[in-house]
Amino acid sequence: MSARGPLPFDPIARAAELWSERVGPSTTMAAVTSVMRVQQILQSAVDNALRPHNLTFARYEALVLLTFSRRGSLPMRVMGDRLQLHPTSVTNIVDRLEHDKLVRRVPHPTDRRTTLVEIT
């Protein structure tokens, strides 16, 4: 949300007007724009709630995923699959969480090639 206060007009309604003038019926565009705006508002509220805990949404998601796992740990590959993230992103997230002592890396008990991430 802007620190300058609310706009003197509804930006979605204005975008719908312009779309209708220039392209045609705007109901689909207005619906999609409204949903995306709601997502932005919710994301901003979540970011504000997580900031005091030094968490990003991605790190929060990783912690929740580990919390809901059966043993409080998962292989990094599984975390990436479930969070739909590239392995480099998972490594970065785990690095930051490990730095903050919220998780630790532990060897897999039966697979030497696999590292588990365990919530502390």
C-alpha cells in the first residue's frame, strides 16, 4: 500500500474503462486484475508479519513444510519438488535458515548422496 494514501479513483475500474475504450469488453481483464491486486495486498500483509522474524515468504514456506513433515526433516530435493523451486533456490533458503539456526543439515541415514534439512 502507498504511504501517500488512497487514490482518488478505483484503479481497476479506470483500467476497465480504458480497456473497454481501446480493446473491447473488459470483464475478464477486470476480474484478473482484481484477483492479482488482492494477491498483492495479501502478500504485503504477510511480508509485514514475517519481517520482524527475519523471514521471507519463501523461508516461511520451507519452515512450514518441515513442520508438517512426519519427522521434521526432508531431503533438499523433496523440498524443492514440493515448493516448486530450483535446487539453487532451495540451497539459498536453507543457507539463510541455517544461518539463523532455524534448521540444520544432517546426513541421510541410508543414502550418502542425500542431505536432509531438519527443523530445529
